[in-house]
Amino acid sequence: MKVYMQQVEVIAWFKLDEFPVPIRIRITNDDKSYSVINLDKILDKRIDNTAGNKMINYKCQTIDEDILKPLELRYEVSTRRWFLYKM
């Protein structure tokens, strides 16, 4: 898996007193076009305090051309930003 740490747009499901649940992400490609990725399953989620920043790490999987591909998302709680960490 390649490390990106790129800010992405996310459609997520939010419930009171629970973790946000990412459903779909949109990535900006090198040629300024967009790619949309539907998340198939969330395998793991955990809270991490890296350098004092509270982040929620998600290990997910997606299906691309009938191949399961793992990816990692990070949600920065203080700034409410999503990052594609690994893919």
C-alpha cells in the first residue's frame, strides 16, 4: 500500500455519540479530475493521538474491477477533515 496522506472529500453517516461512518470518498487526480470510490466494508476503527491531534483511523476495503483493495482513511476531529492515508 502506498502512503498518500491526501485530503479527500467524504460522504459519511453521523450518529449522536458514535464514530462517523464513511460511505464514499472523492479523490482529486493529478490531472485535476475526480475519482469516486465506494467503500465496501469498514474492517477496523480506532482513535489515535498523534502529536496531540486526535484522529480516528479507519481500515476499509473497496471493490475495484472485482478485486478487493484495502485502504486507510483518517478523520482529524479538531479540524473535521478527512485524509486518504494509504491505498
